[in-house]
Amino acid sequence: MAKNVHHVVSRPGLDADDPAVEIPVAEDLVSVPGSPVRDRDVTFYSREYPIESQTIEKSADRAWGWTIYIKDVFDYRKKHEKVSEPLIEAAAVTGEIEPTASPEPGVDVTASIRDRARELGFGEVGFTKYDRRYTYASKKKWVKYGNAICLALEQDYSQTQSIPSLEAEFAHFGTYEVAGDLGLQLADHIRSLGYHAQVHSPNDNSGAFIPIFVNAGLGQLGANGQLLSPHFGSRARLMIITTDAPVTRDEAVDYGINKFCDQCQVCVARCPARALLKDKVWYRGVLKNKLIYDRCRPIMVTYEGCGICMKVCPIQRYGMKPVMEHYIETGDILGKGTDNLEGYEIREKGYFGPGELPHFNRQAFEIPHGSKEEWLFENFKKKVQENGGASTEDAEEFAKELKTIVATGVARTDE
């Protein structure tokens, strides 16, 4: 059944030379620009219960993950970390680097920054206020500037469709590596205009980026918990540069995603871990489909990053314009119920078409909680109970590992 068009969103083409893309939004998909937000609640939670990076708050399961990876993933992740380390270190000090030129008084540099970002290959570029309420507690003193440049770099299409696989992980982490380097180059350009530029490395996030991207008009939050942007849905890696450069801020946009996801629900139905909630809930001041972390995380770690919620999203698979045009013409979700969109294969489990899901036993969802110190202590306590006491060797190993964690904040990645 055909739908009436309420409004049309115009976005720049994917590549700098591409024509603008016109995305129609049906009347029954209209909600609010960006995300439904209770601003006072966001402020309250930020002040009283600030968010923290998973690498700190859930460091036990981060360390545990290295013990679960298959060998090929383990080896690749080690290589990725080696490549990422200098990019993270370089980004960490960018806020202190002085501009290399004097600014031209009264000149808005938005177009110059946007054009350079597009030349470098970023498919989505937006400008907004940097909202400190979404900053990790450990990074609050690090962030220096008030304007945010939001940058999304597309990851390879074909590799992404092979999710979950090692090939898809090449696209996932490889895009982070490329984005980290391109961000440093864009920061150099901003300094050449006479302004500071602080790179929030995609390999070491400073906070929750998606709300800031939504405010910059680059998409809306999908039911899969990911940013759905016009050209590539969630098939991108996100990063931010904050600056004191005078820029024209963009505004949040209603692409129709808030209500589209309510009708689509493919990611919810196809999640092998049953980790996505069908109905939205208010969480920390934002109305969203909440992810059940303890169900998602173990399957993601065990099966090459999983990512099936990304793979089966029609916006990712086909692009927002074709999906919305199909909805207006037919009232249906493009690809829903077909193997082309919903089918996937999981190592050692087999192929699963529409309506089919893999089975996991209860042990598959057992993961450590809390910090690495807590996990270390639990393992030591278990060993003591099993052996009827602690040997000198066990105690020395426990003390050595605890000292390493306290001194460096990093657990050994080979354990």
C-alpha cells in the first residue's frame, strides 16, 4: 500500500563529486529530529552516574575475550593493536598542538574543513556542539574544545556482507586504522587554518559518539543500537575531532528511522544471541531499543565479532534512499523475509535463513563481570577452593598479575 511523503531529506552524495541524494520520509514514519530525549535526565545521569569506557568498566570481559578468540582472530587483533598504538598515542596529544598559521578574522572555516574531510574519504561529515555529557568519566578532563566535527568512514561493502567472518573483521578493524590516520591529517589541515584540533581516536573513544552524530544530522539511532546514516547505514566507523575553529553547526534530522525500526525489527528477530529488545525503553534520558550486553558480548567475542545486527539491517544492505522509496511505494520493508537480507552462516553452527536461529547452551553466555582485578581474584579464589588451599606458586602468580594490572592498567593479552 502506497504511502504519502511528509518531507524529503537532501544529503550530499557519498563521494565529493556525486550528486545530492534525496531521501523521502513517509507521513507515518515522522517522529522527531534526531532522538527522543529527556534533556534533564541526560544531565542528571551524566552528573550522578557518568558513563565509562568498557575497557575500564568491563575490563574483566575485555581481558577474557582474548582467551576466547580463535587463533586467526587472535593473531589479527594483535597486529591491529600494534598498528593502532602509535595512532592512539598521536591522537592523545593533539589537543596540545598549536596552530601552524594565524586565523583569518571573521572567516567561517566550515566549508574548508568539510571539503578536506571529503577529499580524505570520509563519507559523512557534520558539525555540532560537543556535548560533554556523553564523555567518559576518565576522559572528561582531557577534552578541550567545544565544537565537534563528526566523521564517518565507510567500511568495505563486500567484506561486511560476509559477517560473521575473519574477512569482516579485516573490514571492521582495518577501517579504524585508516580513520585514525585520516583524522590526524584532517587535524593538520585545521591547524593550518589557525585553530586547534583535538583528535578523538576511533581506536580509543572518548565517549558515546552516536548521540553527537545524531545531533549533527548524520543519521538516527537504529534498533540495533548503531547509527543508521543515509549512504551506508551502520557500515562505518565513527570518530570526532573537537576544535575551537568557528564553524556553522548542523541540526538533527528526522530520516524516519525512529518509527521505521519499530516496523522493521529484522535485527531484533535475527540476533543469534537474542540480545535486542523489541520495544523501546527510556535509558539515561534517551528513548531507545536497549541492548542486553551480557547476551551480546559472549557471542560477539566467540564468533568473529558477530555483527549480524549490522548485516541484516536493510539500511546497511541497500542504502536509506532505496529502502525509504520502497516503503513509500509498497508499505513494505525492502528485503524483509528474504535470504538475501536475513540469511547468515555461523562457524560450526551452519546456515540460518529467515525464521531460523542457532541454539547456544547456557555456558555460552557465562562471562566475567567487573574489573580485571575482580576477575583475577575470582579465578584465584576458585583455584584455592578446588585445590583446598593456595600453593606458593599460585600466590606468587596472583600477586604478579595484580601488580601488573595496578601498575599499567593492562592485563596480559595472551591470557
